[in-house]
Amino acid sequence: MSGTFIYGMNPVREALKSSTKLTVIFVARGQRGSTQRLLEEAGKKGVRVKELTRTELDARVGHTDHQGVLAELEEQTVMLKILGS
């Protein structure tokens, strides 16, 4: 897995609310409920959304504790967080 990722419903939701820039949000195919609001917010922010199977999400994260949601951080955001800006 290349890039820097965050996973889980709340971390991704909070990233969308903040100034954190996301390049893409991956969601488990068929995921419903609270994911719908998250996807609507992603659409408002212009963040791409891609559906994957749970197996594909598991492979990207390396475990199953992602709650069906994974987001990739924009590279510039990662560097600013590292540099403390």
C-alpha cells in the first residue's frame, strides 16, 4: 500500500470536517447507513469515492479493523503534519 491512509468511520469523518485534504475515500461495496452521510460530505468537498470489496479493503489496510472506510491523505497534507505546520 503506497500513500498515507486513515481508516475507520470517525477518523475519516473528522478529516472531512477539518482542513485535512483527502485524495480518495474507499468504502466497502454495499456499505449503507452512516456511510451515506460521509459520502455526501465527501461529494461536497470534491473528494473522490471508490467502492471496493471488504477483501480489497482488508488487503489495503492489512487487517479488518477499518469499519469499511479508508481514506488516502493528500501528500502535501502529510508533509505539513510531519513538519508541524
